[in-house]
Amino acid sequence: MDTQVFGGENHTGRPARAVWNAMWNGFRCKCPKCGEGKLFSSFLGVVPACAHCGEEMHHHRADDLPAYLVIVIVGHVVLGGFMAFEANSTLSMWQHLAIWAPITVLMSFALLRPIKGAIVGLQWAYYMHGFSGVDDHPEPLPEEG
């Protein structure tokens, strides 16, 4: 779906939504619409609707994308750090493991929720998956005989 914005509206005639603002609100674990209400009811469970503005969130489809993005970010940081540290030190393998394994786990847990929030914000800003008011799962077409 092309979401090029011209003159304050996108090609569908719906008002354009501020993408970066919505993603930032989601990254802060706040509602992408109002930036006030909580986005999560549990560690990764998104609230059914914003308690502040009433925007429905139950139909988001972040799926596995946040986990993939966390793997890419943490992998690059940890691998780069490990390689730089290895080039300049004489630590044994178990010492590296004692340093880098906890960093990997902590960074992964620290980034997973904010990145999922940013993905939900992105979906909201681009009217993706139920945020457009249109059902993403229409009735299947009848099979032709």
C-alpha cells in the first residue's frame, strides 16, 4: 500500500498521521494516537483499547517483527563489542561468555517491548491491519466450480 503523503492527506483520502510521533509514542509504551494511555497490559500483551482516548489496539499485527528487529540490533551491538574487545584483550572464552551472554539477554529484554510498541505505532500511523476501520479478514470468495 502506497502511503505517500501529499497536502496533508494520503492517497486514500484519510488524514495523514504523524508516523515518527506515533512510533515514538509506541516506543515509550504509550498509545500511538494520544501518547497518554498505556499500550501494554503485560510484558508484551497490548491493551484492547487505550484507556485515555479509546483507540482500539486489539487488532494490531506486530507478530514476529519486533523479535527479528531485536535480534538484528542486539546481534550487531554484541558481535561488534565482542570482536573489538577480543582484539584488544586476552580474556578466555568463559570470561567472554560471562560478559556477553548477560549483555545479550538484558539488551534483548530491554528492547523487545519498546520495539513492539514502535511497530504498533507504525501500523496505527499507516492505517494498517484494523486501524483503518476495515476488516482485514473479509469473507473468503466462493470457489468457482
